[in-house]
Amino acid sequence: MCEANAYIEKDGKEELYLENVDILKPEDGKIYMRNLFGEQKFFEGFIKEISLIKHRIILKKD
């Protein structure tokens, strides 16, 4: 499986935002994410880091 968990970095800590992210794409100035279970979220901010080996996406607010 190639899905990853998305985390928001806040005050030097990481909070889980969405598990098992399957699709991640920019859409109208936001980041659209959908997981394996069909749950969808939009994040206003930017991608700080993606680690494919660790299956992690780190997001940060502007």
C-alpha cells in the first residue's frame, strides 16, 4: 500500500489530520485530500514535507 497519514505541524508538534491519504492535489488555492475510506478534506496552507518511505505528509498553515 502507498497511502500516507497527513499531519499538521503546529507549535513544533504534529497533529494527525487525515489517515490513509490516497489522493492529494492542489485545488483552488487549497490542498484536497481523500483517504481510502472516501473521507475528504481541504487544507488551507502548504505542504512542508512528504516522506514516501515513512508514509507521512507534513502540512503547515500559512
